[in-house]
Amino acid sequence: MKKLSAQTEQQLLDILKNRFEKNMFRHPDIRWSELKEQLQYLPEKLWSLNEMERTGGEPDLVVLNSAQNLTFYDCCTESPKGRRSHCYDLEALKSRKANPPEHYVVGRAVEMGVNLLTEDIYHDLQRVFPFDLKSSSWVCTPEDIRRQGGAIFCDLRYGRVFTYHNGAESYYSSRGFRAYLNL
């Protein structure tokens, strides 16, 4: 089981509490004390939240569409810096003959114990706060697109969310991936 040291856990909880209290519009009607109590019994989830934080995701609890489940999302303004320059998946990485990236999105999400945003979740999260104004983020690609060698990503430009496509083997310094974690 992946578990944080007591000191790292406390540092993470302090960061999460501070972010939680500064952004109450993301989670109205939820109290930090109740959330903290749940988190303390979920060491693997804390480890994953720390990975989200460590890679620049700035995770925070966000309530989408009156959902009852507690879910943390990457809430950084731009795509997390520690998760950029990744191609989409292992197949794409293996197909890359010249200059392959070090990581791929799907595998990195699994290593972190988090889920890749879907296109729908990306749109829903943009209704809560604007992000990816200068960067873009890979999102979970439908299998029919992936079978044809493509992958999709999103960003926010001109006040509107755009979904684009690229070859899954491509990677860019301004494109990363966003994640979420259900408690």
C-alpha cells in the first residue's frame, strides 16, 4: 500500500485545507472538518492527492452537477507542469521512432492512482472556473478515435472550450493532462 509519512501527510492536509477554504465556491455546503476526517482513513487516496499536488495539479474538492460523491480535481490554472510533454499511451510511445517522450499520459495516471478527465468532465469543470487559457490537456480518448491513431485534447480559448485531435504519439511542452480522484 502506498502511504505518506506522517510529516508529508500533515503538510498535504495543510495545503488542501488552505486551498479548500480559499475556494468555497467549488464545494458549497461541505465542511473541511468532515472532509479531513474522511481523508485520514484513506492513506492510498492521500498518496494519490500528494502525487497530484507534487506534479503541479493543485487538487481541490469540486462539486459538479450536484453530485453526491466527493471528488478532487486538478484546479491549477494551466495544465500541470509536472505532467507535460507526454504522448497519449504506451502504444503511441512505442510507435515513436525519433525523440520519444519520457512518459505517456495513460500510464502516468495509473501510476498516480488517478483518473484522466473525460471531455464531458472537462466541460463541466470549465463551468466552475476557467483554466487552460495558454496550455491544453489530453482527455480520455474514445476507443474509435484511438484505434485510428488519434487522441483528443481540450483547452479554453475566446471564452469557449475547444476539443481537438492529434496523433496519439505527439507531445508538446504546453500540453499535459488533468486528473480527478474519487474518495
